[in-house]
Amino acid sequence: MQDFLITSDTMNRAELYAWNLSREDVQFALFYINGDIDTYHGRINDVDSIQWCELTPINENCFYSYVCQEYTESETAFFQAFAELSLVVVPPLVYSAEGWLDVTIVGRDEALSKLVDALERRAGIEVDVREIGTYDRRLGTVIGCLTERQLDAMETATEIGYYSVPRQASLSAVAAELGVANSTASELLRRGESRLMSRLIGSSN
């Protein structure tokens, strides 16, 4: 199912918001999905380890997926590594388009070092440490409402100065960086901006 979330053209973004591991036979998880709900429903029904799944639409593009799933061998090794080292996983866990599961972890330095070894050696999971520092997240993420293309466009626009005051890059420059037409870049930015403002202000646009 993870491969489907990452590779399917109908899935734009997937985030694991919360999970319950209190039972030994099954786990419960809440996902936020940006993608086609019908395609997702058809695919998840074919997964043998899924006992049941309840989908709740948010709007035409996004929905929640509440899942009861049996543990797989790799998942057992994954969660066991965290439990043994007394580490805290900070949600959401994000499934990226590049095939990674992006995870923020809080814990002591020595425990984090041991975790990398445990995941690679025991669970066979490739680990890429992208940032180490003091944890500080006073504001929750709002970018979960964006598609991958919208997020990429807005990140690119920010990096080259499109949103700077005064503006340091034109729409044409953003389009050139993305390798798309001006109209496409404009559409991606406008839709992304609309979704971000709707999430921040609480509108239902």
C-alpha cells in the first residue's frame, strides 16, 4: 500500500497523522490523503493485511482514512526499534513522491544514533538523516493541503524571490525553473495560495 501511495498518479500526498499500537494483533492508524478517494478505496480493499478501513471525505481532493491493519514483519521491526530506544515520533509522517517516509524524531543523541543502526540492520530500511538540531515546532504544518506540484511550485517561487518584498523574480522565472508554461505556473501558485489561505483562515473555498 505504501508503494501505491508513493507511485500512483492519483495520489498527490499522504500523511500518517496518528496511530494506536496498544493491541498485539492489529494496529489502528489515521491517514490524511490528498488524492482520488475512489481509486484509494479500490486499492486498499485488495490489501490482505487490512481488516477494515473507513474513509471520510474532506473536500473533492482530500479525505481521511481510518485503518485497522495486521502487523507486517517490517512494521514490527520498525516500531520495535523506536520502543526499545524510548524515542518519540512527531506526526505527521509524510510519504514523499521520491519514495521516502519523512519522519521527525525526538530523543537523546545516543538513542538516535542507535536507531539508524537498528533500522538499517534489523528492519532493512535505508535511512537518510536530513537534519539534526534542537526541536522547536510551535506552529503546526499547513502544507498538507497542497498537492506535490503545488508545493514544489511554491517552494521554488519562494527560493528564487517571487514572494520577496520587493519581488525579486517574475512569474516567467518561476515557470522557467519548473520547466512549465507561464499559465501552468500561475495556476499552480494561485491554487496553492488559495488552499493555504483556506487552511489558515478556516474558509471552505
